[in-house]
Amino acid sequence: MNQIPVRRTEAKFVSDPSRVITKFYYPGSQRQARHVIRRVLSLPEERAKDILAQVCRDFSHRHRDIDKVFRSHFNHVEKYVPPQHTLPESRKLLIGSYFTNEYSIEAAGFFNPSIVPHPNQRKVREGEMRFILSFRATGEGHISSIEFRSGILDKYNHVIMDPVLRYAETPDIAMRPSYDKDYFDRKLKEMKLRNSISASILKQLPETFTFKQLQIILEAEKERRDASIPLRDIINTIYWIARSNHERKFRRGTHISERVLFPVSKEAVKGLEDARFVRFTDTDGSVRYYATYTAYNGIDIMSMITRTDDFETFHFNTLSGDSARDKGMALFPRKIDGKYVMISRIDGENLYLMSSDIVQVWNNAEILQTPVHHWELVQIGNCGSPIETPEGWLLITHGVGPMRQYSIGAILLDLNDPSKVIARLEEPLLVPHATEREGYVPNVVYSCGGMIHRGELVLPYAMSDSSCGLVTVPMDELLAALQPARQVEEVAQK
């Protein structure tokens, strides 16, 4: 067996607790919110101005446009202000500050990266490539968000990172202008919540409806029916589906390192997990970026996809279909035979291949690969989207073995028929190094996507769910080390 040279680069990505965003803070109940507002209103005018000035001095260097944040958060609670009060702007901002808190987005971990070519390759020297890295960042309560970094790979695949700017901010959110009733019906069926209650709600909706129309009907159902657990579950799920399909837009001019996709609703209160970004080229030659990920509310997961052209505006959609479940879905970078193709692990153990005419709907799945080697006998999954090479689709995999150790491997799929596994690595490409074992989840190396540059696989990877590194691997030596699939399985069975 060939010994593949894997070069661990000097690039290291670690969590930084000082990276904070602002969040709307609601102190427990409507009753308490009213009490807070009354106490702030009772402050003498000069005292109120002094407090606001001090808050701005303490926090304006940590957040861009802190006044805008306070004003936005005041708008959330303005309905609790006694009607007899006409407030100056300064008092509104002060009230808003009491309903604001900071959240350290990376305090618990910074891991599960993917890498794609940057959409803007202007002013890059010959032989170099500008890239974007995405990461899963976790903070208090293990809430996950998606962060970004950028840099350049030079012609020797040395990594030159762009500066990480001081501010971190979340985008503006806009609900979709309309929804299709049939889509909601399919999602409720998949979640085993299609019954007489959900049928009654859907019957009241037109075939195409707005979020406002949906909200009026759901709130009326709450008033009309007893607040039973089944009704609450159905209404919460319908809201979850609606709010999961939306658009987020960052302010023009923000740096890529400032942009944070943070869960903003209770429907994904525990986070956006393990985004696998891929540069996708359509049949007409147009390019966009997709990322599959998992939305988690603390109990249920929902398979999601986001699309962007510029990493400034993101369109979010839930995935539907019998096969759109479980974690670890990774989209191929182009259509094959006119269809979208996806790698998944719908049973939690094996790799599956899925195809679809519509990128949001996945019903067809066939088993692609089962665990074979000792280092993957618990489960096998992907480490990001397949990478196209002249020899076939290179799929970087992960396997779970003894002591729940995660290792990284590779398989090669037929270029025209990716349901055929051509070859596999007998031994892992990457295992946890002695210095990489310790962390939030020990003994794990894991990636959400790599790419090829200058004849080398460039693979960012997470170390024990705490920090990240980056390796490069010569493609000719990696491909030479791959063994015919049948031969690999025969050896493993002996």
C-alpha cells in the first residue's frame, strides 16, 4: 500500500471568545418586560441620558451602529410602553439597551469547516486562488452558527489568510413573499403530523399564500380550539416550516469575516449545524453556491439548503421528500444526466446516493457504500461534496471506529455513473494526531468539504470539535493509493 504524504499546514483556526454578536434579550415574561420599561421610564431625564452615554461608550467599539441595535430591540417591546408616554429617541434607545445582550459565538468551539473558491477572483496572481472557508461556531448552550473566513492559496498551496475584522454581525431577514400549500402538506406528512387538525388548517389556506395569511389562520385556530398538545405541535411545526424558508441579507460592504448566520428563531433555536458548501455549475454555465446543513431546535432536526451567489444574500429552504432526513447530505457540484445528485446517510450508518429533478425535493435513494474497514465499522459518512477529477468523483469520507474515533478516508466514484464505486482507500487518509485528540469531543477529525488546487487536495478539518487545521495531499499519490473496490472488500473480509 502506498504511503500517502499528508502535509499539515501551519494554518490553524481557533475559537475566539471575544467574537460577540448582539441578541434581543427577553427577560422571562411579558409582565417582567413591562416592569423593566416602567423602571426605565421612572429615571430622571438627565440620569437616563448619562446611563445611555455610558452604555454607548462601553459597547460602541464592540458593535457597529449600536444605536441601530438598540432601536431595533426597542421596536420589539414598544407595545409594552404605557400609552400615555411620548418618548424622545434617547429614552427609546435606553429601553432597547435593557433588552439587548451579547452572545459569544465561538466560546465553546470552532470546527467542521468547508472550503470553496471565492466568487471574486479579481486581482489574484497567476497560479493563486482566493477561497472562502465556512465554519460551525458554537457558544453558550452549544448553539451553532455559520461563520466565514477568506484567504489565498499561492501556487505552492501556502495559505495566506485575510485579516479577521473586529465586528461580527447578523443579516437582515425577510420572509418569503409566498408559500405553496402542497409543500406544507408534504412536509407535515414526512413529519407524521398530517391528521384531521392539520388538514383543517390547510383547507383554509389558498394554494398560494403569504406569511401574514398563514399567521391569521393559525392564531384563529389557537383561539377557536382548545390548546391541546397535538394542536400546539402542529401549529409550531407549521411556523417552523414557514420561518425556515426565508432570505437573509448582510449589509453591503461588510467583510466576509464579519458575517454570521446565527439561528434567529425558536424553530432553529439550537443552531445551524455542519454546513457543506459547494460551488455549483448549472447546465447553462451559471455558477452559484449551495450549502446543505441541519437546523436543530433542541428536539427535532430539519434538513436544509441555502443558496447564495455572493455570500452576501442567502436564500434558505427546507428539504423535503422521503430521503431528505438525517444529517450529512452533500450536493454534487453539477447535474448528472440532467438531475441533481446528492450523497447522504439516511440510516445513520451507510452512504447513499440520491437524485432529483428539484434541488429541494429528494425521494430516490440507493445504498452506495457500507462500512468495510476496522476504522469505520460503526458508521461511514461523507466529508463534503464529491470533487470532480478526470479519473472519477473523489468523495472524501469519514468513518467511526473503536473508541468512537473519527478518521478520514476516500472513495472514487464513476464519473458518468456515480452509483458505481471504483476504488477505496484501505487505510485512513487522516487520523487524529496526538496533539489533535483533546477537545470538546475527543478523538475526532472531520471535514465538511475540500477542493483541488495546483494538483493537490486542499482539505480543512476539525480537531475534536474545538479547532481546525488544513492539510494538502498530492492528488497523483492519493489516486494511486486507491485500491479497486472489490479487491478492498475482499481484503477486509479476510
